[in-house]
Amino acid sequence: MYDFLQKPLQLGSLTLRHRLVLPPMATEKAADGRITPALIAYYREMAKGGPALVIQEHCYVAPEGKASPHQIGMDGTADMAALKELTAAVHACGVPFLAQLSHAGSAAHTAVTGLPVVGPSAVKNPGKLAAVGGVSPDLPEALDQDGLDRIRQAFVDAALRAKEAGYDGVEIHAAHGYLLDQFYSPLTNHRTDEYTGSTLEGRTRYLQEVCRAVRQAVGPDFVVTLRLGAADYMPGGATVEEVPQAISLLQQIGVDGFSISGGMSAFFRPGHTEPGYFAELSRAAKSATALPVMLAGGITTGEQAERLLEEGRADLIGIARAALKDHQIFRKIVDPVAQRS
């Protein structure tokens, strides 16, 4: 019935048994950056539902990059014992587990972090998704080279903590109006140096540096993927036409795959609610790479997932909000296939 959906897929060192993924969704169940019993119970229950891969909600890599009061911390204050308990709970269900690493940049609030807000440039973030439910009122300070170096190292250190805690890999968050997406978007990147917002080479340079540094630190067998906010759907922002060139640049940095989503529009595409509403972006990404590409957004059934895979829109399908409504949705879709294979 699902010839494409049931096929295993190689994602770096991981062999995924089918093509359905639980993508990252913010639960707001952490407390002061720390893992709580409620958070462990949530991920255990979701992993029991049978996804081929679980990608954890975004974790902040530095204190000033915290996006919301109840976000998970993967900075120097990370609770390693609790993180190990969390990864063990997911692995006990036979499911691989990635940690998503993020820095909010100009989407952060001083009221949340108690620290100055930083970004690529001293311009307001127009993104739809930001801390505490709205665009930050704070004008960011433009990052200098010392700041860029410090945050790059923060991503590296967070990835090493994730590896120590037992995760199978990390996803670098460069979407939804957060810091790395702010470098990619010409709406927030007004720089004129080597990270210039006027060219794709400049807009992707810091993303490349972060991902390359993480790869070098964690080694070849630890999975590293990149979630890219491939289009802003705002005047003057990143566009679908730029995606193949951007992916061509980004696939050179040692990542194992891409997850394609929105940029300043967050995880929405204005005016679109159809299953796989970011499919124009994921298809454009696939035209430029042989690495696995994941698509999420409005997909709720096996039939929808199979059609998008068959049409070459993606290699992996994320089912998010439908999984919140029915934690067993992955098993309900895949198990009849497995029984016939």
C-alpha cells in the first residue's frame, strides 16, 4: 500500500526503518532549562507511537539565546544526568533521537534572558515566531567577530554535550526567525562584511561555519542535520528560487541531511494549509542534493505522506500536530505495512 513510505532510509550513520519522523515541537515542559519528569514522559509516549526518528524540541546553546522561559538548556548549565535519562527513555522504545540546537538571536527577549539581545545586524526581527509569543521589542546588538566566535563555540559545546548525553545526533536550527535564520534572511542580515546579506554566499557563511565546526567536533558517525528556513514569504526576504543554490552551498559542510521549513514566516506558509505546504521548498532542495530532505507541515495521513514521497517532494515526512492528537499515529500508519512486508 505504501511502497515509498515503508522503505528504510540511511541518514548518516542511522538506518531509519521507515520514512515518518516526529519533528521538533516546543512543549514548554522544561523548568529553568532543566529536563522534568513531564518532559521525559512526553517523549517516551511519543517514541512508543512508532516514528522512525524523534527530533527533540529546540534547546538553547547560550543563555542570551534562550527563546522562552520553559525551553530546554543545552548550555553550560545543562542537567546531564536528566538528559541521559531522557535519551534512555526514547532509546528503550527502539527509536533514534536527535537534539535540536538553537540560538534565538534577535527573537530573544531581555525580559526572559536578562541579557542584551544580539543578532547579525541592529535591526528589528520581523519574524512571526519569537519568544513569549511575539516579536521581540528589543533592538539587537550587531554581533562582532568575538561574538560570532563565542556563539559558534557554544553550538559546538552543546553538540558535544548532546553526544555525551546519548543522543544519536543533532539538528542545527536555522529556521523560524532564529539566529542562524537571521543570517540567511536579507530582512535581518544587513551586514556588509564577509557575512553580507547581499549574496547567498554571505548569507550562508555563518551557517556553514557553525555546521562545519560541529561536524569536526563530534566526528563522522554522529548525525548532524540542518533545519533551514528556506523562504520568508515576506517582501524582500529569502525566496524559493534561491533554494537550490543555497543547498548547493550548504551540502558541502558535512551535514547528513536537511529539514526544510519556513524562515521569518515560522512554520506557516501564508495562505496555504494543504498537506505538505512547504513542498515547493523541499522539492527545490531535493533538486540540488542527494542528501535526505525532510518535509513537514499539515500532513496527517499515510496517504498524504506516500503521495509526497512518490512525487519526489521529500525523502522523509514529519507528522507533528496530528501526532499530538494521536500519539499512536505512526504505528497505525506503518504497522499494517510492516506486517505485509
